[in-house]
Amino acid sequence: MTLTQYDALPPGLLELPAARLGEVLPGPTLIHLPGRRTPPLFVSVLLHGNEDTGWLAAQSVLKKYATAELPRALSLFIGNIEAARTGQRRLDGQPDYNRVWPGSEEAHPPERAMMQQVVDAMRARGVFASIDIHNNTGLNPHYACVNRLEQDFLHLATLFSRIVVYFIRPRGVQSAAFAELCPSVTVECGKPGTPGSVEHAAAFMEACLHLSEFPAHSVAPHDVDLFHTVATVKVPEQISFGFVTPDADIDFVPDLDHYNFRELERGNLLGRVRPGSPARLQALDENGAEIGDRLFDYSRGEITLRKPLMPAMLTRDEQVIRQDCLCYLMERIKTPA
């Protein structure tokens, strides 16, 4: 798989929606643009083809500076153009473009080599900061994710949202790869098409372009709600599931995605197991160990929480649940001094 690199915007690119980028770009593309300050800000968009807020935000910012110098040099990576053509997270046979960066545990040599190229190119340029712009499928607020609890990372994250999630799994994500080079963050902008999402992402991108340096002081505890991801929850492939689907192995409560970013109590009901079914959810901690029995109670044929936790990214989209996960479970943690 070949990475295309440009030192200027291809003609007509800023007029195209995500689904038509393949008319101008041959595939995953890294575009380097000059600006008043260096080193460059790195921005990645469309690592998932159905998440177009990042591309729309980048379009908005670049159109604004069409006849003016950017405040800082910018390197823009446009990811899964092929999946964007049909509005899918990824195509069958493709890996997840946000699981194949350096540090990945997945075996997809062509895509892994391409992402290594991106990282090497940005290492050579001495990247200032990295932002990876995403959407999600459930009902979630806008929030930021970091892979290190260092002050520059937290300052970058809180430029976008006071809700910040610290995680180290899954492996192979863009923000973790770039954390080796510079402050990096993933920003989650709600569902595609949600009013205000593009404007929020564009304002964040522009704020990062105007940032001359990171503050020397620590982020104040009252300026951030900080959470730690303690488990990734998946539905095993052999288990059927649904929403208001009593014949399925697991029948989730119909409003499951309304639980996102609510601090749930012990005993909170997530769903029911079909009588006679041995179905169980898979829950992996940040070291990859199975901890489901510590988190979920299956007595009385119900799936309830054994301890207070906060979910993120709960979705009713069955394809996304199969391709990625059901949700992440988090605990509130103190802001480091």
C-alpha cells in the first residue's frame, strides 16, 4: 500500500465531500502545507470512512486561509478514502485504520508499513502536536482522549473539552503512536452530521494552529473531568445479540446508548441473557486480561454491573459493535499535579 505525499493542496480538493475524495486522491494521502510557525501541527481525518467531521473541519479551516498564510505549518493525513466512498467505517477485508499504527498487535503488513511512513515523515519534520478527529455512533458528548497523563497532553485535550479520557488500549491507535513524538490527542465529535460538530472541530484545529507553545503551569483540577478506561467490552463473535430481541443470546436494553458518560451504579441493568444460553460479554483490561466476572453479574438471567462505572461509546449500531466493540468502561481519576 502506497502513501501519497504532497507539498500543496491538489486542485479542487477543498470542494469535495468525503465520499468523492477518490476523484482527486489516489489513496491515503499526507499533505504538507507551510505556515508562519514551525514545526507543523499534524491532523488526521477519515481514519474511519464514515466519520467525516474531521474532513469537513479541515476543509473549513483551509478555505478560511485560502488566501492567507496559515498560523502554523500543517500536515494533514487523509486516511480511508476507499471506505469513505461508501460511507463505511472500513471495507470488508480492510483493517481498522486506527488499529494499525506503530505499536499495533494486528497483522496487516501493508497498512502498518504505510502508517510507519506517516510517523517517520512527521518525526523528520519535528511535529509540534497531533490531533486525530473522529465521530462515534452512540449518544456521546464531545470529549478528548489521551494516552499519557502529562501536562502538555492535558492542555491540548482541554482546548477541546473538559471531558478527558486516558487510555492505553486498544493498541495501534494514531494518538499513541504520535505520543512518542509530541503531545497528541484524539477528539470525539459525536455522531456525523450533529449540529455544531464541524464548527467545534474546526475551532479546535484553528486554536491548535495559533498555539505558540504549551503553558508551563499544570491543568487545574476544576478545569477537567478526567476518566481512565478500565475495560473494553465486546460481544464474542459466536454470540447473537440485539435490542428488544428476546430470541437473541443477549438482548440489550433498548436505550443502552443513553448510558454513555453517565456514572452508573452497581446493579444497573444492561440487558438479559436468553434462558439456557451460556452467553457472556468479553471485557479486557488495559493489559488484555479478561475481567468480565469482576464487572458483570449474570444472576437471574440479567446482565448488571457489579460496581459503579461510566460507559463510553455504547452504540446500537450492530455492524460497529461487531467491527469494533460494544463500549469502553471508565472510572473517574484525579488530575495529576
